[in-house]
Amino acid sequence: MIEKVRKGIRDLGLLRPGDKVAAAVSGGADSVALLRALFELRQELGIVLSVAHFHHQIRGAEADADLEFVEDLARRLQLEFHSGSGDAPAYARAQKLSLESAARELRHRWFADLISQGVVQKIATAHTLDDQAETVLMKLLRGAGVRGLAGIAPEQRAKHLVRPLLGITRTEIESYLLQIGQKWRNDSSNLDLRHTRNRIRHTLLPQLERDFNPAIRQTLADLAEVARAEDDYWRSELESLLPRLVRQGKPSRSGRRASGDAATTLSLELAALRALPEAVRGQVLQKTAGLLGVALEFKHIQELTRIILQPKQAGSLFLPRGFRADFSLRELRLSLNVEKGPPENYRYSLTIPGEVRVPELGKKIRALVISDGKQKISGYNPASLLSRNLLAPELTIRNWQAGDRFFPAHSQSPKKVKELLQPSRLGSGFSSAERKLWPVIESAGEIVWMRGFPVPQAFASQTGEAVLIEEIRDDS
């Protein structure tokens, strides 16, 4: 394994003599192997090695023991030890993130502090070939394009992150640790099948490996490498192509561009778009929308392309999240004027436990079962917990409709949803389009959850299994 790590670092130029490198060590097998490998290679590579551990305040005594284990390991190796902590559960609730996303954001923020303070120059993380395979498969299941299939990069220069184990399997890692007599810690949360990645890791990938392709992990990792090379090519091409195609702002009556709209409006000539090959045209549309902060799905690219290729077609196309496309006889104008476009209705099914993408919101909504018939888990707001026994096996997520009523706890009677969403109650920070798309969840035809409000007393969890509804950002 050491030879593969050495070769990967040198071939990719991940580390250079004199680099101050902190190995991010959780205590698990992967990160402990990363530390021991870099420790073994540190003199040959000419690096200054230290250890970094972040406590996410998630697993109580188990996480405390992880911290002690990593600190003791750093002491035995006579390496400088950096320790940070953050309340990931509280941050997840405040930012409406999944626990995994919240933990990653806090951890990376701490990494950035270590870099900015000059404590270290690079952070080495222990992502493996298995992690790469899981990521690519997860992206594929969600419908990612080339950029998503590129998976985990060996290096993120902007964040000063390097991943020396990306070509190493977990089997190789555990074999190496056993060979050198190095112990590691096991994270019990990695066995929780409520998390999508864990289901892929423990259920889907083993089945694909057993029944379809014994080398599926390497195949997916190879796909990531090919996709990353293609993504790098497209980035380079678009950097030179977009300035010639995209104009900022929309024309004024004088024919000049109104620069005040540059942040929310971009224009392209239809003739130029029609002249592009199909693959290039799709990339240009996706990248141009990205400049406005919108990620288009494949179906949206298809809709835009169909109109672009129709000569003498004028009109407007309204897409999710306040994004619209206006077609004149000569020009396509993409903008983010949420007040002008009629929002779309949506409706999705959600199993318990389960998770579903809601593209109209740019989020995923997840139903988590957070207790098992015993005392409810501490740290959760009781006003957000539903009783599983009182819910249908499958819920319905939709945007509210005229006539909907909701009975939040501590209210005297059911309220019209329209009234609950008035700026005087909700605050003035939401546009009318955002309020129109406001999500509610039904169980057997009755609204049991509404974003930003306590659950109805009649469906609140008292004892038994509790269901928590989470909204998390959709990064796919």
C-alpha cells in the first residue's frame, strides 16, 4: 500500500518538500492508515506532518473516546496535535442541513482556519477508492452529469485539500494496519442504514459486486477519472467560449445593454447557439445558468434546446427557482426575476423513513425515525417531532394550495395556510414566488407538517417512534 501512496503523491504532485501537512484523523481505519502512511513517508517526501481532529459533538462518549484515541496516537508518534470542535446537530437545525452536511461544513470551516492562520499549508483527508465508488454511484442514482460523475478530486487547491488514499481500497487499508499492528476505532453511525451512503455501501455495492461485476468499485473509480478529465476539458473550453457568446444585462430601448441587470440577466444570440454542436450547446446553457446561481436539470436543457432550434419562435419558458428564459426572434435571455414567472406546483411521495428530491425548492426532504420505542433522543425540538404511529406509511410533499388549513401546536384553531404565510407572520424576507412554493406534508389527506411551524398537537410525538422532517440542500 505504501508504494501506491508514494506513487500517487508523486504522479499527481499532491505534496512537495517543505509542505506543512495536517492529516485529518477521525480515528477510523482510513484516516489512521493515512496518518501512518504519511508518517512512514514524511522524511522521503520532506513534509512537516501534524495531526488534526475535529469533534462534531454527535456521538457523545463514543466521540470523546475517538478524540482521546487520536490525541494519544499523535503523542506516541511525537507529532503536533490540532483539535477543534463544533455542535453539528445544533448547526444542522439552524441551517436546515442534514447532519452529515452540517458536520462537513463545520469541519471544513475549521480546516480553513488552520490554513488562514498559517498553522498548516495543506490538509490531507482519507478518502479512498471505495469512497469514490460510493460517491459516483450516489451521483449516478440522482441523475448527475459529467461534473457529478467526476466524484471526489485528488486535490482541491482552493481549499488546500489533498487525498493521497484515493487509489487505495478499504481492504488494502485494513490489511496494512493489521500488518503493522495498528489499532483503529469503529464509528457506529457508519452502520446506520437510514443514510443513503450507508445503504449504498452495505447493500447496493455488495450486491452489484456479487451479482454483476466483481470489479465494480474500480470501474466506478475509473469512470470518475474519465469524467474528471472531460470536466477539466469543458471548463477550459467554456472559459474561452462564454465571453464570446454571453452578454450581460438586457437591451434598453436605445439598443444598449442595461448594466444594472447584469447580476440577474444574461443574453445569448440564437443564431450562435444554433450553430454549436449539441454537446457544446448544452454545456453553454448549463454554465450560463450557473453564472446566475441555477443548476439546470437535463429536462430543462432539453426544453431550452427545443425552443432554440425552432426558427422564429418567441415567448417565455418558466423554470424552477424563479429562473426564466425569454425568447425573441434573435435572442435568448436568461434571468432571475422571480416576481414575473408563475411558480410551478409540485407533488412527491415520501416514505418513512425515506428521502426525496424536490427540484422546485432546490432541496431534498427527508423523514428520519429518531427513536426506537424508548425515550426520544435529546437535542431535538419537541415541536418538530411527529408520532410515527399516527402517520400513514407514505406521506405526500407538495406546495400549499388555496383553501389549505393547518393547525400548528399552541394555536386555538386551524389556520388558513395563506394567512400563516403573510409577511406580517412569516417576515418580509421571502418573495411571493417562494411563498407560493412553500412546502407542506400530508398524511392521509391531512396536513401534518409545514415548514417553519410546530407540528399539530394531534400528531405530535409523545412516546414511541418519532419522525423528524428535515430539509437539506440538494448538491447533486
